Amino acid sequence: MHFFAPFVITLATLPLRSHYPITHSMSSPDQLFGELFKDVQLSGLFPDSKTFVDCTPKQDPDSILVAYKHERTQPGFDLGTFVDAYFDRPSAVASGYVSDTSITTSEHINRLWDQLTRPADVVVPYSSRVALPHPYVVPGGRFREIFYWDSYFTMLGLRESGRADLIRGMLANFAYLIDTVGFIPNGNRTYFLSRSQPPFFALMVAMLADIDGPQVLATYLPQLQKEYDFWMEGVGSLTAENPVYKRVVRLANGNVLNRYWDDLATPRPEAYRQELELTPDAEAHNIDPARLYKHIRAACESGWDFSSRWFADGQTMATIHATDMIPVDLNCLLYSLEKTLQSAHEQAGNQAEAVDFGHLADKRKTTMLGTFWNGETGFFHDYDAVAEKQTPALTLGGAFPLFMNLATAEQAERAHAELKANFLQSGGWVTTLQQTGQQWDWPNGWAPLQWIVYKGLINYGFNKTAQAGRDNWLSLNDKVFKATGKMMEKYNVADAALTTGGGEYPNQDGFGWTNGVYLAMATNRK
């Protein structure tokens, strides 16, 4: 089977609802600024390619391009001076905030929420920011916009801080995005409008239902259904001869699971230079650059950008093949979405629909356990739909069946043994067992995965191991905060004496999901 590109479109053809209230162009900066965009991104003017796509134009793009074509031919032309004349540069979030390391980490986080909160957006013509109608919390640092899956883990902490107002606003923003662009994009930027992120919307709705009551499920039923329709688009057209369409894949046994996908096969605007620099390496591996970009974008939809998890050789970025793979975590999250839709229909009095979603969830569960479980390793593995076999990689993605209560007691026991023996480190749970220099690999630990493992182990009664991982993580967070005054995006959990690194940008401070998971875990520790 060949699962690379059954459907490729441009951003201009992405579905937008007629009532979308934003009147300026929804094109991304690479489309708006063409040659200027390329010249800036390849010039090295900004060390981070995300900076220019987050700049705000001071004039309409056509006027700026006319000025650029004229001024660049003049003696003494300086690209940086031109950009500053026609664009406002973005600033890092909370960059001027001074931490007080004499207070506890929890107190620091509670003070920091307001620094990471953006008010409801004002529409700015030709800005890459997609304006949102309610206040929201951003991760911090270079991440100046809302991010989809980050927000669930941020909300865990907002709940502990008594900030249900922000949870309601952020959930309303996501519902707004679903209603206006048809799905929840990676983040509220025009250059993110071709992909989503791990679908945590159902868990967000369930969280608010715990706070405000079960009627919340019925309130958000239309958006839950649209979210599901987005991920399952094309499922009715799958056949043995055409087994894949966008995010749905038909297995050899006729059952359907999901993969990550992006509608475009070009370098991401926010990482333009870095991805063009990968082209020679890809060609050396006989990989078409467009194919490489497609796989990179799919890995970005996964949130794990980047990891050996997606590499055919387990080491090299050029061998990335994310669209070939059916991930454990994604399908667990879609199982959660199906179960939440079942509950929402029950709450709304739609019994027939509730029964249908219950059957869909049960079928997905059976298919997942048969596809992902490996009796030899005693762990859950992703599945390579092209090779029609499991991938060899052991990653914390394999902990999601425990988090969702999908594993059998025997599977959970064996997965627990693997997690305890190889993933548990002095600073928490390490993401993978491969050391590649990628940020979603050894020795790095990430807050969302700490929570997934922690709750998954508790679900099956492995409380002692869960508490050990929790305490190791919280202690490392405390140590770094006392030393730096910062909560970090990720941490080196294997050697706390070393800094955390890897990836296409420096470690960021702030940091939304780290703050959220810290407060949720600290509350559970009491």
C-alpha cells in the first residue's frame, strides 16, 4: 500500500463558514508576502523562522510588496530596516515578568496565569493571528497563541486555581473555531489552518461538565459532532483498493483507525529555512522533498515534533514517515471522543445516536487492542499501515490505553513493568528510549505525558509507581524554579544536572502545560 498523498489542497480551498466574522485575508504569510517572505526567512534576519510569520504588517500586503520591489534596488538597502519599517515585531510572552523564587512553585504559577492570559482578540488586518472572542491562556515564550492540546493540560491547573472563567472562555474559543473553520487548528494562526493537534476537545468538555454540570455535554454536542466529522472525513469512501483518505485508514481486516495528516506538502512557514535545509538529506535517502514535508506536517499535528517515533530508521529526520503510521494515542483520544458523544447524546435525549456511538467506541477499542498490543514486549506500539506491522519503538504514546482505561488488567500489569523499569527516571518519565537530539526523545520529559502516565497507572492501582513518577517530576520542577525562576516547556529527566535541549528552537519558559500539570499533581500529592 502507498498512503502518502491521496488528497492535497491549498489553504485557499480550506472550508470556511460564510458567517466567519473576520474580514481580512485568511491566507498565511508565505502566501501574502511571496518573494519577501522567502527572502526574509532565508536571510537569517531572525534566528527563529516563527518570528517573521508572527510579525504584524503595518500596511496591506500589496502595498508592502510594491515598496519592497522598489526599495531593494536602492543603494544601501537593508532588509532588517525594511522589515522594521513595514512590520511590528512580536515580543515573547511574559518576557518582562520577574519571578520571586522565595515563594512556592504553586504560588508562582497562580501569579503567572494573568501574565499568560490574552484578552479577547481585536481583529488586526493581515495579521497571522486568527482572532478569538474570549480570553485565553497561551503557553509562553515564542508561543504567543493558543495551542490545541496544550490547552487541556493548562486547564488542569486553571481548575485547581479556581479559574473556571478561563476554562469556559477557552472552551468557547475552541467551539468558535470548530464552527468557523470546521475544526480546531494546531493554533489560532493562519499558517496552522491545514492541520489540527491531538483531539482533546472531548476531555475539555468533560472537565467543564464536572465543574458546571452534565448539561455542558449537550451544550457542546454540535461541536463534538463536528470535531468527530473532521477526524472521520471520508470514512464512508474507504475500500480495500482505496484504503486511506486524509485521517482515516482501512486496515486489511476492514476495520478503520486514524492517523495524523496535513493537507499541504510544502515547508511550514514557521520553520521554512530549517525544512529547506533538510532537502539535501532527504534526497540522499531518495525521498522526495514534498513527501518529506507532508510527513513533517503530520508529525506536527501529532504534537510530537519531532521524535524517533516517526523515523523509519529510528534516528534520522529525513526518514520520517508519520503519515504511514496509525498512532496509539490518537486513536485512544478518538475513542474518548466517541464515548463523550455517547454521553452527550444521552444527555440530549438522543438514545439511538447514543447507542450508535457506544457501538463505534466498542469497535474501536477491540480494533486498537488487536492492532497495538505486543505480547512480546508487553507494551502498546504504533502501527505502520504501509508495512502492515507494528513499529519497534517504545514510547510514552503506549501509555494512553492505560490513561483511557482501555487495557486489560494483564496488559496494564505488563505495561506498568516496562514503564517502571525503563521509562521512570530521577526527574520523571522519559518520552522515548532513543537518544537522537530530537526534543521528543531521551532524555526529555514533557508535562502532558507525565500526567498521562500518572493517571494511567492510578487507573489500574499502580499507585506507588505513579506517585514515584509524580514526586520525581515535581521535585525537578521545584529545583529548576528555585534556580531559574522559570517553569520550562520540557526538562531533562534523566540527568537534572544538564540542560534540556534538542529540537528546532531553544527551550521555552512560561509554561502553560507545565504549570497546569504541576498544580494538578501537587493537589493529588496533598
